[in-house]
Amino acid sequence: MVDIFHCSQLLAPEEDFMKHRSLYDRMIPVIFACILVSMATGSFWDLSISYALLNQESLPALLAAGYGSMPNYLLGVICGYLLIRRAKPSGPPLQYYGRVVFGGLVLAGCAFYGGYDTCHYITELPRGLAIGLGFGFAVLACLFAEWTLRDASDDAVARLLKILILIALGPTILTHLIKIPWARPRMRLLVSGMGQMVSFHPWYQPGLADKAQLIASGIPKDDLKSFPSGHTTAAATALSLYYIASASPLLRSRRYQFFFGGLCWTLLIALSRIVIGAHFLTDVTAAFAITFTIFVLGGKLYRADLLLSE
């Protein structure tokens, strides 16, 4: 006689997988549609929106400038930790120690620079304290990764690590490759004392013919790197919590809560960048589009759906 209860227990995970797979597949085009609407809106009203929201003295926006990129650094910390965690003492010594050393350097480097970078935006924060906070956040990230993935299989962790490395590196590299040649003036430059030297440039007009002359005149290079927003690109890597939760038997059922938590963080940081005059709506939208595209492609490329069953 067939054990109906046992069969239903076996089928339940598959049904849950299909239900959430369907939700995931529906969510992707909706988000891309929102990106297109936001880019279209900014194409017409970028400058008007920035003038309406501008508040360069906003304390929340200043704090967001300091810590908005932290998810990217902490993602690097987690990647370094997982490299160390996956190193097998029983394997070849060179491979084992190589992974441990490389993983340790990645972990420590991301922790250090995550704290150090904060000082560029929150100048009142002592550098030593900022770096100490960076390492403190790194410890919490490692503890979170260990607690979350303690029951995950080796195959799931290996698959997850590939996805996380792609999300940690891809958006940041692509954003900075675009920023420099695009040379879009920031809103804060337009409203500064040097604002009369430049004019508003829509996002679809890349490059400045007189860029070298403007820099020679005293305009900081960083004020000509508005498109796309590096902070928003980095903040959006918080979406990777979805994949971490997917690999965790403990948190798998809550992975969409982690996804929307990362999405809310991204939207707050994007808004703060407009408020403080660092970016326009199209800058932050394009930045989110970069990270979200790599988030989706990474999941497709490395079969993130298998995280739910490994």
C-alpha cells in the first residue's frame, strides 16, 4: 500500500519550488519595466526632480553616503570567508594554504576599505574608528554567513560562492568603466560656485569635449562622474541576500523577504544620492539596472534554482 502521507511530504518541496519559481519569473520583468519607466521619467525631468529634492545638508543622506556602499564590501568579506571555509586540509597543501591566504586577504581588504571609505563621506568620523567599525561589520557578516550556511551542502556553497563573486565584482567594475568616459557633471557641481562653467547634460549625451579644460580650471574629477551612481550599484548588491537565503535550509522559505529588504535598502540609498546632489534619477536607475541585470544573469548562469534542492 502506498504511503500517501509520505508521498505528499516528498511532493511538497517540489510544489513550493514551482510556486516560488513562478513568483521569481514574474518579478523579473516587473522590475525591468519599473527601470524603463524610471529612466523615461528622468530623461524628461532629471533636473527638475533634483532641484525639488536637493538638500545637501541632510544628515540621513550624509550617513547614507558613508555607509550606503557597505553591502558591497560585506559581500566581499563573505566571499573571502567562504573561500577559507571551503579550503580542505586533506587536499594538496599548496591549494589549501593558497585558498586560506587569498580568502583572508580578500576578507581583511574588504573589511579595511569598507571602513576607510566611510571617512571620505563622513569627515567628522575618526579614521581609526571608521576602520574599526568596518572590521566590526565584517565580523558580523562572517557570523551571519556561518549561521546561515551551517547546514548547506558543499555543492550549494560552491555554487553560491560563484554567484556572489560575480555580483560583488561585476557591477562595480562595469560602473567605473562607464563613469570616466561618460563624464556627466553632478548636480552638486551645477549648484556650486563653479556651476557657471558647466551645463546640465542628459544621461544620453555621453562625454564632455572640454573635460580636460574643466579639470585644469579646478573642477574636481569626481564631480564629472555622475553617471551611473557607484553608491547605488554597491547598495544593490544587498539583493544577493536572496541567493544566500536560498542556499540556507534555515532561511530558504524567507528568501523573498531578504530580497525585498535588499531592494528597500537600494531605494533608500538611491534617494539619498539624489537628495545630497551627487546624482540624478537616471544615474541611480541605471546603476540599479546594472546590478540587477548581473544579479539575474548570475543566477541563470550558475543555476541558482538548484540552491533550493542541493
